[in-house]
Amino acid sequence: MTLDVSDYLLFLFIIIAFIWDVKYKKLPNLLTFGGMAIALVIHLIFDHLEGFLASSLGLLVGGGVMLILYFFRAVGAGDVKLFAAIGAFTGIQLALYSMMYSIIYAGIIGLIILLCTRQFMIRMMNGLLEVLNSVTSRSFKALEEYKRKESLRFPFMYAVLPAIVTTYYYFI
């Protein structure tokens, strides 16, 4: 399969989003909503109504699935809008593959960070103690506070960029 205009625009969009997110630790609405709009218009122009509908479904599924992760505080709101835009560019199937690879890469990156900072055993022991404390006290407030305070954070774009490349390598 060959790449088309929307694929090249997606790559440009992802590179800009990566640079912006790494530099400012935030994805601006202008970028994410702009990406969604460009993808919808490109698909409408080149693929007509069928392409516009596929793009719209990709937007809804990409954003919708990430919204679930947002409710669990696994990703930020910018990441939800980012994947809505990715879905608008790629459609449902590639958006879901990109999401899957992003989550896998994020887990690998998080594990590497933990192992390289020598925090792994400390965090594991503290987490286990908090779970035991929550069970014995029958209150999950301390565990929620621990999760909020001790969570490992890094820009999700560190995982999204290689995930997009992996998705295109295997499926295009």
C-alpha cells in the first residue's frame, strides 16, 4: 500500500506534537483540534463522503477509547484529543493499533525509567504497603493519595511517536 496525503500530514502533525509536548509538556488545543479539522477536510476532498465518514468514525473511536483512559487518569486531556486527531487521519483500525502500541511503549519506557532511577524496589515496597494498609483499614483514601503522589509521569508522546512508526511499518 502506498502512502497518501493524509499519511504525510499525519507524520507532520505527530512530529510537531512530539516537539511541542516534549518542550512545553502540553498539547495546545489549536494543534489537536486543527489536526482533527485538517484530517476531516483532507478526507472529504480526496475520499468524498465515504472518506469523511471513515475519518469521523476514527476521530470518535480514537478519542473515545482514550477518554476511558483519561477517566482513570492514565493519560491527559491533550492525549485524548491527540488520538482523536490520529483517528481522524488514519481511521478506526490504525488508530486502535497506534493506541495499542503506544500503551506497550509507555509501559516499556516507564519500566526503563524505574529501573534506571533505582526507584523500582522502593516503589514496589511502598505500593505493597499502601495496598495492605488500605485492605486492613478498609479505606482506599491512602492508596488513592499514594497513586496521585507517587505516579510516574512522562510525556505520552515518547510512546506515541514510535507507536505510529510501528503501526505504519507493520500495517501499511
